[in-house]
Amino acid sequence: MIPALAREAQQAGANVFFDARFLSLSPNSRGLHLEVETAGRREELHAASVVGADGAASRVARTAGWPPVETVPLLQAIIQLPKDCPPDTTRVWFVPNDTPYFYWMIPESPERAALGVIGVDGRDPVKCMERFLEKKGMEPLEWQGARIPEYRRWVPVRRKVGNGDVYLVGDAAAQVKVTTVGGIVTGFRGAMGVAQSILRKGPSRELIALRRELDTHWLIRRTMHHFQQKDYSQLVDLLSLSTRNTLSEINRDESTRLLFNVLLRQPRLALLGLRGLLLGRNATPPQQTATETV
């Protein structure tokens, strides 16, 4: 995907430099002064605008004065695809004693799949994963891990630095759907919104829509974050045929429309959601540990 995007950018007239690392930025009379390292050589650049798309630990964001985004640990094990799982089917398991999110298994080929989990609230994702793998009779072929942003509130994407503008997109601005911790589509939407802001020298409708989308995902996550096994069982029981059809017709990147249509077809889900919000309000805050957000 990345090489294809780079080719498209170059075809559109962009200059793309590989093996380069951002070091610092500071204001100057022309806008912004940047220091980068390319193939071991330091270079100085000048720009009116800088866009930081350098991940959750964004050096651009820290240099320009943004506070760190909150992150959670993600752990994946690459496994042999079980014989009873078709290579075009993703599986999800809700195990609230291990994680308020879920375990997922995404086939990567007819032979292999990625099994993953998010660790929060002081629960060790490694121990949870090892327990789950043993229970399912699966063996890890390799391990993958990272810290990924957890959206809690909208991160303003623009800061004025001297006479220049600094913007953030993607993980650097926590533009992640907190229901599923996916950020590819929302990251691209953030990039589109920032491009509109730069070109139009003003607000972007795409960023306004993206904020509404991310806030809706946060509302859904707050609703489900303290569900127990019985709540998930009730949730599945309430998924009527028309509700399941809605879930298949509207994708998760249209969460506001999806939520409205689901509640329209199954109003009892609103009561379950309200109960989830009340559970969250009455929950005891977890003690800080090494596996919690930073």
C-alpha cells in the first residue's frame, strides 16, 4: 500500500524522499525552519506549513507543543489459520475478564492469521494472550506489538508556530475509531481535511465530519467498555434480522448513520446502551500500572 501511495503522490507532483528523519522545527521569518537527516546527512529546509503524520509518538507534535496522546498496548500473534475458519472470515471473541475490547482473528492468507488483543486497565495482554491461545489450542508463530492511540477527545489539528502552521493527521492526532481501534480510513480522512484547510486557508468540512465520527465511536466505546459476559449475550440476542441487515449494509466508518438505523430497528438496544453508560459511571477507576495509558 505505501509504495502505491508514494507513486500516486509523485505522479501528482510531490517530491518524496525516503530514508529521511525529522529532527526539529522552529519559526523563522519565512515560516518554519526544519532540520532533517537524510541518509545520515543533516539538511535544513524551509516551509510555510508542516504536516506531522509520524504516529502516536509524533516527534512533530512534541516539537510543536502538543501534549502526548493517550495510548494502549496492542499485541498480536501470527498463527496457523484453524481448519474450521475460512480465509475470508474474521472472528471476534468478547472476553471482558481479559479486555474491555475483544480478541480478533484476521486471516492473512489461506494458511496464516493474525490473532490480537488490546490490553488496558492494568491487565497484562501477554498473559491474557497466552491463556487464550492455550484455551483455543493455538501456537504462536511470531509476535507483534505496538502502542496505539486511544481517542478520548478531539485533538486540535493545527497550531501556529511563528509565521508558520503545523498540522497533525492520523495516529499523531489520535484519529482512531476507539470502538475497534482502527485508524486507516479515519487517518486518510484527517489527511484530506488538513489538505483542504491548507488549500482553502480556512476550516475544513471533512475535519468537522471526522470529529463527529470519532466522537460517536467514543460514545459507543463508553457504552460497551464495562460490559460483562451477560451484557454481550443480551446484545447478541437483541440483534434481530433487520438489525443484522443494517450492520451488513452500513460500514463502521459511518457510525452516526449506523447507530441511528440500528436503534431505529431495535429500540431495546438503547436501554442496554444506557445501562452500559451507568456501569461506566459507577466503575471504580483502575490503579495506574505499566500497561495503562500514558
